[in-house]
Amino acid sequence: MNGAHDLGGMHGFGPINREPDEPVFHAEWERRAFAITLAMGAHGAWNLDMSRYARERMEPGEYLRTSYYEHWLFGLQLLLTEKGFLSEAEIEQRMRDIADETNAGSES
Amino acid sequence: MPVLKAENVAAALREGSTARLAQDLPARFVCGQRVRVANINPQDHTRIPRYVRGHVGVVDSDQGVFIFPDAHARGEKVAQRLYSVRFTGTELWGPQGKADTAVYVDLFESYLAPQ
Amino acid sequence: MFVYHAKLTGCRTEVLSKHKHNEPLPETVLRVKALESLLVEKGLVDPAALDELIDTYETRIGPRNGAKVVARAWVDPAYRDRLLSDASAAIAEFGFTGRQGEDMVVVENTPQVHNMVVCTLCSCYPWPVLGLPPVWYKSAPYRARVVAEPRAVLAEFGYTLADDVEIRVWDSTAEVRYLVLPMRPAGTQDLDEELLAELVTRDAMIGTGLPRSPRA
């Protein structure tokens, strides 16, 4: 598909930002998103090309605005819901539950 | 397939999962042959970057037979020959390209036509 | 919502913004936690396997692997020949095999040719020899620019090649993974394989850099 992922030759991005002594991951959520993606891939419910196609289906503006592991996370959730492992409603509910717990924890 | 357990992680990563297939297929193109990349714009998954579509390159090497990704993304396992195709900077980018730079792109046989 | 973000990512927030790495939405952090919690609860994911996957790529598999391959090719002409003719097998001699390195090709730099590697469509990269790719390799500017203006990109990384050197950019659009075999730096005839490996940088094996000089 002619999505935002097909970047070769596009103009206007500016310089390549490099980070000296860059860590492998920049945050705990990146570590977990990476590992969950690999672990769920091992079930064999989808293949690598399906994973790529899932990430490519991110809305082009959003693809360009977000970071690499956010692309992975988008693809992971799309596959999890398309293949029936989880529903969007239960993901949203669990997010609210975790947010409430975190909030309660920080107030105590 | 079963849940990936911690004790199986190292072996699973070491083993990997090659997309190369043992199956032999006749080669439609030979090294050194000029080929033109198809100008196709499928709505679903493909591995032809837009910047080579419609352009002419030279087959640099025959990489062997692999799972064809466009079909694989739909769950179909189709074998197809893969080639590394060389494009000059000027072919790809016109007056803004450079003749002393070349881009090598791995392209499946069905993406290519003889030129 | 910002409170959750600061709380969950801690000091990383500062690192992310300093490097203009797109900052995740607080929602992103929550979403990852929600997915993990649901998948563990349903028995689909073993949390210990997640820790093991992370630890593998954070501490065990990285560019030091590739550096060993390059140093061996510099000191052993027969190994270099095997590496250039069947890279997957030659690299497997070190035990570096598997995920995202199943089908390897090594491209050799010479006085006439400089090679660079990219994946314009996603982030393909030879994990067994280089580990996970740095953010810049996966970023839009690198993926967009290196196929169109490799000399300008190389100059941005601090390297200018002679005008008569041809630059070859390898776009990893299929399942073949590329590793650059850089030229052995001058003045290293007395160094053994182990010391040579220390000169081989990750960027030299992507082609956006050159090996360190022994005096540097």
C-alpha cells in the first residue's frame, strides 16, 4: 500500500538525529511493547508480513508523528483484535482500570 | 502454537524462521539483464518501494527462492524467485540523482519485466 | 493524564524530549500495560519470557558480534572468502544465527566502492550481528534520504569519500539482511583479531561510518 511507511526519496524531514551512546530501549513501555510483539508472534497466528502490513495501516499523519515502537504497538493491537485474542473494549477498560489504580496509588 | 516460555526464548531466537524455500523454480531473469519494475499500486501489502516503480535496473544477483510477501500478508504461502536489482542514481532521481551512486533493491520476480 | 506519564516513565521523559524522539502519549504507556496485563491473565504471554527477550537484546546480542565477524575477515583471507560467498554459514561459525539474520549477505567496501544499508519500508536490520537498530536507522529522515542522497547523508555522519568512490545503497526490501565489511584501517598490521574487533563500530557495519583508527 502507498502508505507513510514507504519513505524512500521523500523530502523535508531535515537532518538525521543521532544520539550518542544510545540505549537499546528508551523507556520501559518500549521494552514491553517489543517483547510482547515477539512473544505473541511465536503463537503463529500471524506472520511477519502480516505484522508489517498491520503497522503500514496506521493513518499516514499519525505514522509520521509517532515513534517506532508506537508503530509496533499499533500493529500489535490491530492483530490482537483482528485475530480475536482481545477486544478493543476490554483493552480500553483495562487502560481505565490501570489509570484509576495508578491515580489512587499516587494520592495515598 | 504453545505459549513462548522463558526457557525456550534463546533457542527460538537462535533458530529464527527463514523465508527462504528449498523449492527450486526456473529463473526468468539472469544476472546482467535489464529489467523494468512494474508500476503497480496495490491497496494491501507489497514490498516494491514507490521510488523504483516503473524504473529500469540491472539484475545484480539471483537471491534464490523465498516466500512471496504480498501473498503471505494475506496468509498464502507462495514461492517466488528474488533478485537484487541495481538502479543508478540518475535513473531513479533524474537530474537530482548522481551517476556515481547506485541503489540495490531486493525485488521479487513478479515485480519485474524484461526491458 | 500527564501525571501517569511522568510516574510511569520516570527520568526517561527527559531523555526522550532532549533527543526529539517523539514523546509517547501517556495513553501509549497505559496501552502497553493493559495489553501485557490482559495477555498474561489469559495465559497467552509468559512474563518471564518477556524479561528474557528484553535481556537478550539489551545485554547479549549487539554490534560486538558483528565486530568479531569483521575482524576475523580482516585477518583470515579464507574466512573473508567464505563470508562473501555464503555469509549466513560463515557468520554461523560464530554461533550468530536466527531471527532477522536467517539469510545474510555481506557487501565489501574497497577503495572504489562504499556500501550503505537501509530499509526504506520498515526497519530490517541484521539482529544476530548488530542487535536492534538505533532510532536514527528507523527514522524517516534516514530512510527517506539515504537512497536519494547517500553522499550528503554520509557527510552528515562526518565522512567524505573521494569523488571516484562509488556509493552502493542496499535497500533491505525482502528477507535478505545486509552487513557491510569495512576496509581494515591503515596502521593495524600489528593488531590481533581481538584488538581489531575493538575498532569496528556499529556504523561501520551499516556503512554510515568507518572503523576507528588505532590511534584514535
